[in-house]
Amino acid sequence: MPLLESMRMKLNYRIVIFALSIVFGIFFSAPSLLQLESGKKITLGLDLQGGLHMLLGVKSEEAVTSRIKSIAASVKNFGEKKDILIDTLAFDENRVVVTLLDKDEAKNIQTFMSEIKGTIVSVNGAEVSISLDEQEIARTKEQAISQAIETIRNRLDQFGLSEPVVARQGEDKILVELAGIKSAEDEQRARELISRAAKLELMAVDEERTARVNSMSTTDAASYGDVILEDVNNPQIKYLVKEIPVLDGSMLTDAYVGFNENNRPLINFTLNAEGAGIFGDFTGRSVGKRLAVVLDGKVYSAPNINERIGGGSGQISGSYSVLEAKDLAIALRSGSLLAPIYVMEKRSVGPSLGADSIEASMIALIGGFVMVVAFMVVYYRVAGVIANIALVANLLLIIAVMSLFGATLTLPGMAGIVLTVGMAVDANVIISERIRELLREGVSMHKAIEEGYSNAMRAILDANITTLIAAVVLYAYGTGAVKGFAITISIGILASMLTAILGTHGIYQILEKKIQKSKNNLFWFGIKA
């Protein structure tokens, strides 16, 4: 029985949990600490490995114009489906004006528009005017910014960058941080991918007037409801196309790189059911005419329509490399930007600066760690050694958890780890002082240890919980580097609760009889009995 009781004491649940946490920490932190090829590792942030920092602006007012243009296309398509004779269809950045040959058809247009949220429709005889209300304009601008953030994030994820930071700044700005951009070529590719509108439009060529395109002005073209576009490869070649597109990229479901008979890259795209129906109907009505494939205001091709094209698929050909075709397919798949974006601020962080930051942070971390360890050993003797074991376990747990979840470590995150070193050992300082106070009062070793932990627990919990609340708020409302600091502090606090309280308590329970038998409080706790 005494042997079984001794074994249970040695294998108490606190020590088992502490031992498992150390094994967990060593196993999952090893790939990051030893830079092993296998296993999950911590990703270094922009300030530690270099990269690109950009602040982007969004021209949200142009999203409203695009919305008006989309409404014009919907009205045109509705009129063709219902055989409504439209005399003229014009639009500007504020409204769409439809003039009908039969004024009785205005009710049909009005009924159709009532299903589109946020529109204001006014009818004056055969003229129907359509505009957006103030709430819809505000919503469209807000959607343009939110959609830009989501689209940029999707593009960068497909680009292959790890943990890109894409976050809103203020009302209409976007912060983008790309760690790991080390060459001018990669930076240029990333910038083009981010800023590319990727606005795909299929537009009918105005066959009646296209022969006069080179002598036309933009005002002349607009009077016919047309627009003049340049060829993507040769700006001297002009196309006269209908300003209202047959359909646009919002109906695109997929885009991928393919190759033509000459092994040149091209983009294959697929449309959704609605787009396929519109595409099929248009090509069926337009046999013998041309359809221009327009991307970001440039004509990539304008093939003849020889027959009705069903299935809702098409191709974009041009003189670009495989890498350019891949980036273009990414941009199309992730969706077009509702409003143009522009670079307000750009800053490159070189890898050498990141290396200097890592070196400085490691010096701070190691220096702080060594001084804390030395102080604990000198002042608290064996109790200090026990606290230092918990401190090492705490650091291993932080690195392991961050590695396991592929978290990004930034310079503020390194500062968080340095701060955690002090915070983690602080709990053991409080516990050791409580035990020392009780020993000075002459209580037994068992009572001193148990009551020491019990008395210290409230102060430790109060300090850790309040700090954890602050870290959660920082993470919720902070961006980028602030989030990195909050994450490391949060993990450090939770890990210290496990190692500094549960783990050290278990060690003291194992050593309790030995400590009591030795009666050398100076050796164990640094005080004279």
C-alpha cells in the first residue's frame, strides 16, 4: 500500500499534464526552431522577412456608375426578351433613360424594375427614367469597398503568398501587407494582380458604322450609343462597339489557362446558367456579326459569329506568357473589382532589414530570458529552478501552438513573447513568496505549499484574466501587427496557467517529503528558517 500511494503521488495528474504539455511543445515547435523541412512552421511576418506594404484607395463612386450601366444592360435584355421596342437607351453616372416606341410598354418596364431593390422609376409618356435612391448609392459604395477587400484577398491566396494581410483602413482605404516579396518582378506581379480590375465584357461590334471608326470622335460614337475601344496588342486598331455589353464578368463561374493549336496560352471561361442563356440567345440572333471580348477596356479578340453558341463557354486569346495568363485567370476567377483602386502609399521592406529585426529581437528575448533565469535561481534557489523549467515549457508551448495553426510571427509578436517571459515567471514569484511567508510563520511544508498556491491563485487569475481581456480587445479591433502582439500574449497567458501553476504544483507535490526531510529552506526557497 505505501508503494502504491508513493506511485500515485509521483504520477499525480498535474505532473502527467505538465509532462504531456512539454512533449507537445517539443514536438510541434521543433520544425520552427530547427527549420525542418517537414512539419508545420511559424510564418514570418512582413517586418521579419521583408515584403511589400501598400495603402490602397477605392474610387467607390465609379461603382455607382457601373451599377447604372448594369441596370441599362438588364433593361435592354428584358426588352429583347419581351419584344419591347426601344427607340433609344442612354445612361450616365446618375440614371438610365429609356425611350419606347409604344408608351403602353412603360408599365412593363416599371414592373420589371420594381423587382430591383433601391431603384427609383419615373414615367413620362414613352420615356422611362431609372435612378438609384440615396440608400442604394451608399450601399453600392460600401459594397465596392468590402468586395475589393474580399477580391484582393482571394487573388493573393491563389497567388501563393502565405498569410497576406488585407484589412480596411478608415472609410475607403485598404491596407495590404505581403510578406515574402523579395524581388522586383514578384512585387510588380503582385501589384498588377491587386490593382487589375479584371472586368470582362462581351460587347457587340457596331457593324453599320465600324468602317468609320478611325474618323469618329468619342462624342460621335456616344451619339450612336457606342464606344471606341483599342486592340490590346495594337493601339492603332480601333473597334466600335455597343456601349451596353451583352453580358459581363459577374456571370462568369470559372476561368483557367489553356493552349491553342500553336501551343500559345489562352484563357477558357465558363458562364453561369443566366449568362449562358443570354450568350446563346445573342449569338443566335447575331450570326454573321462580330462579338468583341473586352477585358479592362481593351479588345482581346472580335471573332465572327458563325452559328448559335450554346454551353456558356468562351476563350480570351492574346499575346501573353503562361505566367501572365495564369495571373489573368486568377483575377477573373476571383471576380472583377466593382470600383477601381489606386496606390496611395507603397513601402518595401528588404529581407536584410527583416534579418536585422530578427537578430535584435532574438538578442532581446535571449537576454531577457537569461536575466530572468539567473535572478530566479539566485533569489529563489531550487524554487527558481522549478519556475525556470515552467518558463521553458511555456516558451515551447507558445511556439508549438503558433506553428500548429500556421500563425504569422511579426516584430510586435516577438515583443509579445519577450513580455510573456516576464509574465510567465511572475506567477511563480507570487507563489514562491506566499510559500516563503507561510514557512516564516512556522507552518508545515505541506500546508505551506498547498496554502501558498491557494492564496496566490486569486491574484494570478485576476492579473491574467484582465490581461487576456485586453489582448482579446486588441485582436478584435487591431490590424496586422497589433493582432500578432495580441495572439502571442494570449497564448502565453494560457500556457503560463498550465505550466506555472499546474506544472510547478505537481513538481512540489513530488518533492514535498524530500523538502520537509532536508529542513533546508535556504536551499529550496532561498530563506533562512
